[in-house]
Amino acid sequence: MKQEIAETRALQVLGWLAGKDDLLPVFMGATGVAEADLRRRAAEPEFLASVLDFVLMDDAWVIGCADAQGWPPTDIVTIRAALPGGQVPSWT
């Protein structure tokens, strides 16, 4: 997946997260971001990567987000891999 497409989809994940009144405060507390930071940093690929990293911490979140977008859950991993820091290390 190209990074531009991943960023667009990651924004959709951020939108899903922002709509979760029970989950958004957990993300904000874990990352230390304020509400103003969400808007200001939404265009930063590194910030979007942190959103995906957070969602990927719980299978229920992955499934809920993917279902809301009409994606297979594996798309969340694919999106994350296309953002900065998402490369799988090669051990060979």
C-alpha cells in the first residue's frame, strides 16, 4: 500500500477513534495528546502511525474499526506497515 493511501485510511481510523467516547480518552491518556493535538497533528504520518499502533493493541478495537470502515481486519495491519516505522524487520 502506498503511504498516501495509508495516510488517508489512517485518518479514517482516527475518525473512528474520535467517535469512541469510551476509547478516545484512553488513547489521549496513553499518548499524552490533548484534543487540540488531535486536530493539529492529524496530517503527520508519525502521529497517524501512533493511532494505528494504539488500535492494534486490542483485537476487539481492530475488528470494531475495520467493521465500521467495511474493511477486513487485516487492512489495519497493512495500513500500519505503510506508515513510518511500520516496516517489518528482515532477520536474514
